[in-house]
Amino acid sequence: MNVLEAMQAMTSRFNPAKARGVNATVQIMAAGDGGGDYIVQIKDGAATLTEGVIENPNVTVNVAAKDWIDMLSGELDPTMAFMGGKLRITGDLGLMMRFQQIFMS
């Protein structure tokens, strides 16, 4: 599985009820083999995924492609990845905590 496939699977688990009131852009920058740059836009109870880079996202996530795939598949705990320096987040940390609920639970 590559990052794009993992991101598509993630967006298929989108929970609109948990995203109520969220209007945000998240930039995912997954480095390494099978990685890429992706934009997740959460707006009006929907989530869209596009490839690329956007200026001024609410949150930017820098992570190794393998670690991101492992987080999305449940093999790597996002909190542990963050604490261990495998997941670097700039911007709205509260949004990223909610991001996990919106897409991963």
C-alpha cells in the first residue's frame, strides 16, 4: 500500500457527525518511498482529498510515508509517533486531535 491508497481508505472512513463545525485544510507531506503531498479539505460536512501543496493550511503534517501508512492502518499509535518525533505537526494541534476522531475511529 502507498500513501495515496492509505489516504483514499482514510477518507472513505470520514465521519460527518464528528466533523460538524470543522472548516479546515490539512497538508500531509509524506516523505520517502510511496509518499507524496496531499491536501485534506474538511468543509460543510464533507472531506475532499487532492494531491499537491496548498498555501496556509490550518495544519501541516510531516511524516515518513511508511509511518503515515502504519498510523492509518492502526499499526502505529499517532500519539506515540508524535511523542517519538516520527510525526511533526505545525499549526492547530487541536484540529489534529479531532482529525483522528473524524477519520480513524
